[in-house]
Amino acid sequence: MEFVNTPGPTRPLTPQAVVLLDPATGLPYAAGGGAAIDSTGASFNPDACSHAYAYSSGLLTTDTATNGANTWIKTYSYTAGVLTGESKWVKQ
């Protein structure tokens, strides 16, 4: 962890955000900002990806996320039209 000292008030300041580095990419992401763990245990941010959706009989069956270098697929399962399962993000 790196601390940056800058002149300012003598009272403690509340942090405005926590920034973590994604071990897979080395890029920062905000804690709670949409980071997910894929099927390999690696962290990635689905919010930073483009998405393609597949449907069957009007129900979402897959969400394919791509960040330009990698692709992940999440699969949804249904029983009698009711969502009953959701897979982890599976890296392709």
C-alpha cells in the first residue's frame, strides 16, 4: 500500500474510495465496482466489457462478456419459465 502525503487540514480525512489492482491485468478497479471472480478464480470487471445476449423463448440463456482480449460466458437455467440457476463467469 502506498501513502501519499500532501499539505492539507490537520484533521483526519475519510477515504473517498478504495482502489484495488486486478491481479490478472494490473489495472485498478473500485472496490465493489462490479468486479467478479471467474471460473479460474481470476478477477475481472464485467461492467468494463461489451456484452452479447442469447435468448430462447424470450428467456435470457447466456451473457457473453468481452473486454477485447478475453471472453467469458455466464449461463442461465430455468424451470417452467422461472430462473433457477446462474453459472459463474466461465473464461473461454
